[in-house]
Amino acid sequence: MSVVPRELLELGDSLAAGDSAVEHRTAINRWYFANHNLAVVQTAKALRGYQARGDGSDHAGVIRALRSSKFKSIAMLLEPLREARGHADYHLDAANEGIPCRWCEGHVGGERESMEFTAADLDALRAVAHKCFSRIASM
Ligand SMILES: [Zn+2]
């Protein structure tokens, strides 16, 4: 059975309504991948010369392609989702604190009170994820 990006977005919404940090982090992961996967497909259709490579470089690659196009505003939404996803998946707790993290560096002057996403973070990321998704879908 195949999956479409909108299902990832909706799964993220369901997970974000949960009570645990692991659900919240997984929600952010799903929101990012909903947008990343749709962006790869839509960017290949909209921008001549862009093609996904099918490896990890696609994450920066699609954002770079969008940033240097008329779809720059989409890149500006996708980039913070990518940074949040990095924190969600790699910056789990104090044991990972030494790992460079663009999400942490970009918040509160680089000093966050905790590794957890706050309710305000989640609300903001959900809004960005949905806005970004709509914009990508209508490219
Ligand atoms: Zn972090």
C-alpha cells in the first residue's frame, strides 16, 4: 500500500495531539517529511533542471533549488521545518547536547531552557507545516 504526503501531514497532526515528547518529536518528523517529499516531486515538475538524487543530499538540495527560484518563500518555510526535524530526531536529550543543532542555535540566542519542544513550538511548527504544504501543492 502506498502513502501520499498528505497522510504524513495528517499523521503528524494526530501525533502532536498526544501527551508525550516522543509523539511530539515524531509529529515534527512526519510534518517535515510530508513537506520534503511533496517538495521533491513538485520542484522537479516546476523547475527545469532540478532532479532529486534519491539520497540524503536531497534535503539541502531541494531547499537550495527553491531558494534560488521564484519559490523562495517556500524554501523559507521548509528550512525551519528541516531544522526542527533535526532537533526532533537527533537532539534527544543531554547525551546529545554536544551535537551541533541548527534548531537550538536558532532559538533564544542559542540557549534553550530544555531539549523539549514547547506547546508554542508545536503550534508554530504545525502552522508552518500546513502553510508550507499548501504552497508546495499549488506550485
Ligand atoms: Zn537541538
